[in-house]
Amino acid sequence: MSKQRPKPLDEWDFRAFIALAEERSYEDAARRMAGLHGGYSRQSVQHRIGKIENYVGEPLVRRNVDRRYLLTPAGERVLQIARQVVALHERIGSAAAEPTVWTLACGPHHTQFVALAEDRLRTAEGDKLRVEYLSQPLRAEHQFFGDPVDRLLRNEFHLIIGPPVRRPGLRSTHLYDARLEAMIDRDFPGDRLSLADLVSDYEAFLQPRDVRARRVLEDAIAAAGIPDPDPARRVAMETYETATSVIRLQSERRRPGRDRGRILVVPSDVALPYKAGMVFGGREAHRFKWVPIHDGGATLRMETCVTVRDANHTALRPVIDALRAGVRQLGGISGSPLTFATPIPSQRT
């Protein structure tokens, strides 16, 4: 008796798999699918995932200790194929027509100026921009040049914000340069902190090593030849959560026996909301100041760009201009002195 052939897969099987891979929850994936097609439940998503696993012949997802779902190696391979299939269906369905809504992918810390750009565009052209925040793994430097850039090339994303991208068919436009800054005690006598002093005198709350700002810092320390016999001593904690580091630094007092001060080092675009007078500064913000990190007089900086497909550049010019206007309107994102000491005002009229 011949083995029964698996049922053929369709577009909505792949869409359900993408939803589960990105949401990491059957319930969340079902809600997302219901918004696209209606009538989806956890069971219907499970049925479609089971259908794909039966077709492939091995498990595609596994449950993590936090009760969320992660992809197996086979699942990672299927995810790439699924996105290609869905992108092909969308291109065929739209007959390459210009979308009515453009999708912008960015990090949460870009919200500050993206929201201003949304308001500007809404006033001029209505709601033509949809913002999608990249998950934490995709904001890592290496991963950013993988999945988000690939989705831009497939026209699933229409704009992405991050480091400049140098790939055929894509065009990056400069938005601003963020400088590395240290949140340091208000009594610190200088207006900048040298790499050598950072290494020798401080324990720092830092972003993990897969974040571009951390790589820039570590590369600069290595290039400067600064003696660093015990890197672990200068790292107080590694975390993606800047707010956690700010709260901890603001709350703790210098402990007896500690021979080093504690600071937080992040890019100026991440630091901006936590400065005195800003939305997340808090009542202890006045006890600290933010100073740039420098190496021999040169401040450590990182370029931030918005990248689009060459084919979409002309149509997206108003969006790019609105983003650049939002950066100018915001102020302080590059580490320049703030011109106001109140939370960022709403731009809606």
C-alpha cells in the first residue's frame, strides 16, 4: 500500500507559520491571522502548522522554558521559504501596484522622531505609514543585515531604520549620527569621558555584545591599545533594557569597598528620553549628567539611516523627508544640548 501524499500547502499555511514564528504564541498568531483573514483560532493555527510539519516530515517549532515557541533548525529554513512564497503572492495580487500604506520597520528608540514623522504625514496625506517594531533579536547588528534587509528586498518592508546598508538595489539616506554617552554622577568634573578613564575607573552598565554600540565601544578600546587586563571588572551588567539600568543607577548609592564608580553607556538616541526634563528622566535625573565618550579627542559615533529599495525611492521621498524633519524637530538625538526641559510635546493639532 503506497504512502498517502501530504496535503499541498497554500499561502495561508505559510502566513500562519510566519505569524507563529514572529509572535511566538499560538494565541497571538491567531489574533494576527484573524486581522488578515478573519475566523482564526488557536486550533486553526495549530492545524496549519501541523500540516506543514507533516509535509516537511519533522518538527518546526519547540516550546521554550518561558512557554513561548521557538523555531527548530528546520523551522528556520521553512521560514525563509514561507516569506518568499507570501511575498510572491502579494506581488501577484497587487500586480506590482504601489501600496496604499507603506511599512516602516525600526527599533523602539526610533519612536521619538518616527511619531513626529507620522503626524506630519497624517496631516499632509492621511494614514499612509504603518510602523512595525523589530523584535530584539532582529535589532542585533548581525541579524539586522539578515532578515530585516531581506524583507526589504522582498518588498515586505518598504523602509527600515538602522545602520547604512550597502547592497545592490537598496539606498540609504542619512538621518543622524548618534554619539556614545555615559550617564555619570553630576559631580564628575569634566564634560566628556575618555576611554582610558572608563576602563580604569568605572564599572559600566552596557548593552550586550551583539548590539552595534557595544561593538563600537569594544573596537575603540582595542584599537587604542588601552590596558584592559580584566574586562569583567569594568562591566557591572549587560542588558538590552536601558530603563532597568537607569533605574538601578539612580536608586543605588556607592557601596563600601567598591573602588570604582558606576556609569551607564548607551548611544545618545537611546539616552535621550532618560535625560533631565525628558519623558522618562524621573525625579533623580538631576543627580546625573550625560557626557560623550571620546578617544583621543574624537567622540565615538554611529550613523543612523533610513534604507529603501531603489525602485521605491521616488514614491517614498515624502516619508524620508518627514523622518528627517522629525529628527530636526526632536533635537538632542545626536547628543547636542537640549533646547527644552519639558517632555516632547505632541505635534497633533
